[in-house]
Amino acid sequence: MDRKALDKLLPFVLKRNNVAYYEDGIVYIGDRRKYPFEKVFLRCNDVEDVARAIEDMVTQGGGPYVAAAFAMVMAAKKVEGKPVNEIFDYLRKAKIRLTNTRPTNTAMAQRLDDMLKIAETAGKEGQSIEEKLLDWIRETDDKIYTDYEYRARLGASLVNDGDGILTMCFAETAFILAMAFAMQDGKKIQVFTPETRPYLQGARLTAPSLHELDIPVQIITDNMPAYVMSQGKIQKYFTAADLITLDGHVCNKIGTFQNAIAAHHHGIPYFVFMWGADHKSPDRASIEIENRDPAEIRACRGIPTTIDEIDAYYPAFDITPPYMVSGVITVHGILSPYDLKRHFTKA
């Protein structure tokens, strides 16, 4: 499927230019905090603006590394014409600031490392760093969306007619496309999405995206999945992953693990979409869990749910062990979580 056809199939929030885009030295990020009630973009004038936007959950999932990539382009534009050493120093600092916004999902760090190498080569050869980085982003995004389609079709192949499907948080492009392809194949499905406290990504992003594509969806609270499973309403559990270690541990939005436990108990297979491998994350011990400001879970959408004096704890991610994972959907096919290292460490 060509780029335009694929983009047309995606809901508003996942269309390429609606995730983030770069124009005349400015980065614009689709503000997912306000979706679906408003379809607006946050203007970012410098790297710090982008970093804060990522930290403030303006975008999440795959969005941060798109925004961060454009932030590197913006950084290159700002120091254009300066001595090469000064340019490289500025870009390295930008890369560190952006990487620190998402310590758990290492995809962004890998992408920014690649961009830094391209920038250094372009600078040494006297080429426009801004243009070289934009060329790289276009080429990389084309490959990423090709991979999205491939993994989505694999995901759709796992869906049977009449399936009830549970997801968690906003599993983004591969999952949404998988559901769309399953519907195109004539399969009747029903998706259940927990609301996903405290930012309600399930209620505000996943459910509206599926609804926009005319895919049946019901919102449930975060503490309902086990009961809904016990009613026989769910046959498959699908999520994305912020990180999957080479030994098969799945790190994703907090709540993913407890749903996996319930699915395992009820004999429901759990399939997870994998963006790629990080060779610096071989096992569970290598995962850094982001702990966010406890104030975020003492409120919801800006409205307090308790008093400020009460303590709170907010790890943003949890870890599901490989024995609870039925299959990992990758660019190499659907793999056992125990077989990832062999496929992703080939020479």
C-alpha cells in the first residue's frame, strides 16, 4: 500500500503530519492532551520547548521520537553557519536533553544517535545539516510506515471473526491498522479499551481513533478487564510496547502487566507489537522505569481527585514476563518472546 493510501486509512491523530511536523525552523506537535475535543498543534520554538512538550504528555507512544527528530533539525537550523565544533556541541546537548525526556522507551535515543552521526558527517563535508537530517527523516519514516503495515497485517491475521479484543493505553499505528485490516477482511470484532488513568489515553486516543474508522469499541475502566474476560467477551489481548528486552520482557504502560496476568489466567493469548530491538536492553534488569510526578495521579484532566497532602506513587510503566506473552509481532514475523535474541542479533 502506498504512503497516501496508508495515511488515508489512519485516523486523524495518527496521520503523519498530525503527529508532528517541521516548518520554517519551527516544530509543531499534535497536542494529544486536548484530543478528541480539539484538534490543535503546539508550536515549539526551540529544543527545550519540544522536551517540555514530551515531558508534559503533549505526545506519547511513537510521537516523542517524531517530535524529537524534528527538534534536532530545528537545532541544526539554529546554529547554521557557526563553527563545526560549536554545531556538534549544540546538537549533542540537544540530543541529551531530548533523550532524558523518555528514559524507558529507548527507541528515541537510538534514533537521535543515528541523527547525530548523520549531522557530524554532513558538517565535516560542508553540507547542510538541516537538509540532510530532513532527508533522513523522510527515508526513515517511509520504512517505519512500511513496517507498521507489515506488522499490522500480521496482527490482523491473528484475529478471528467474532473476536473480542482487549488493548491497553494507545497501541498506536500498528494496532489501529491491524484492527482496520481485520475489518477489511470481513471479520466482525469488538475492541475493549481501558480508559488508562491518569491521562486517559485509552478513552481519548484509542477509542476515538477506532470509532473514526467505524471499528466497534467500548471503553471500560482500568479495573474491569479481568471481569470482562470472565464473561467470555475477550478472546485476544494486544498491546504495543515501549521496550521489549532481548530475553522477552515486555515493558509498556502501567496496567499492561495486570491485564496480562488476567489474560494468562483465562487462557487468553497476549500478542505485543515490537518496534525493534535495543541491544543495550538484554534483560529485565536493564530496564529503567520512569517514575513520574505523583501529583499527576492526584488529579485527572486538571481536576483534583484527592487532597495534595496525601502521598502517591506513579511508575509510568510495568514489565510483563515472557511466559505470559504468546507472540511478539515483529518485522521478522510473529516470534516467541524467547526467540527475539536470535532474530535481532544476527550479523
